[in-house]
Amino acid sequence: MRNFYVAYSKWQTVSAILSWSHIVALLSVENDIARSFYEKECLACRWSVRALERQINSMLFERLALSKDKRGIRRLANKGHSIEKPKDLVKEPYILEFLGFPDDYHYSEKELEQKIIDNMQRFLLELGRGFSFVARQFRITLNNKHFYVDLVFYHRILKCFVLIDLKIGMVNHQDIGQMNLYLNYFKKEEMSADDNAPIGIVLGADKDQVLVEYALGGISNKLFASKYRLSLPDKKLLEQAVSRFMP
């Protein structure tokens, strides 16, 4: 109760939507800016207590803050995570601890995809606001050759398809080129008149930042390469990385 008084000295500012269990979870966040962000997102997305705790434990605020300057971090605290452009959709890294792979297990891309399908509700929570699942292994046929997009979503805020290609190893330039092909196909064959251009995310266990930078150079499509982790991030390392950008 003392912590509640210190964090919310003006109790009238606490939304009636939040339960006491929500508030207890929020009080576990020591940083005022991060707590404000989680509160705004919890209200906007109507997270359950379990979902809120998961986002706090996966350090969603710190992962989003890494790509922003001090002004952007203040905006996170004041307004939550606003989605205005394709880059706002992308996290670095994505945390997929809910898939439950043992640390020493060597999984295949097929197994990774199936685990995501089996845990789609949690995966949508990790992707963020506005995603709707469309298809898995979406087939594209060109000159009698078949290609398959691992996961296809539609984003209702940006009004566009979002294509995700899964890689169990490091993202390479061939993966970038393949996703660019998928995006060109969707722009020509799948978009409706009121859709915006599709977004592509190549999601791998690792990536070579320099190689990815050169592979993406000159590509006009909205294409991103990001990493995923199968365990929760190191809290201290992330906090240290973000602290130099904090207001």
C-alpha cells in the first residue's frame, strides 16, 4: 500500500479499468517512465493480469526504447506505443519463450512454425497491437515454381499485409531477396485498392548487421530483418543499454 501511495499519490489518476492485481503488477516496475508505458499499453490493449506480467517480464518497454531517442522514450511513457509507420511494428528482439523449446534442443523451421501456430494467441501478443492472422505456408506460384510464405498477417491499423519468414539460423542476403520477391507478388496480386504496401519481416535466430544493411540497401519495399530469442532477455543488460537514452 505504501508503494501504491508513492507511485500514485493522486489516486484519481488510476483508471477504473485496472484491477488491484493489475496495479500490483505495475508496482513491480521501479522506473516511473516504464511503469507509465505499461499502464498506457495495458489500458489500450486491455491486457489481462497475466498478459501484463508477461510483457513486463519480457521487457517490452526496453526493447521498444532501444530504437528511440529521448523524445521517443517520453512519447512511449505519455502515449504508449503508437503505430504510425511500418518500422513501429518491428521489435529487436522478439521474445518467444512461450514456445517452450529446451535450451539444448535442435529444432527445425517446420517445428518452429508449428509451435508458433500452436501458441498463436501468445504470438499475437508478442507481435503487438493490430495484428490479425491470415494464413500459414501461403503459396505463391510463378512460372510453375512454388514458393511459400511462412506466416501472413493483416495489420488493421496500418491497413496492410505483414509477411513473416522464419529462419532457425542467421538471416542472410538470400533471405532478404526471397522476402522482396514475396512483397512484390503481394503488391501486384493480393493488395486491395485501399490497402497500403505490404511489410516483410525476416525473423531469424541471429543476423549479421553489416550484411543485412547492405542487402536491404536500395530496396524500395518495406522490409525488415530482426532476431528472436527463445528465453527471456537479461534484465540488467537491457536496462544498461536503454539507460543512456533515458530522459
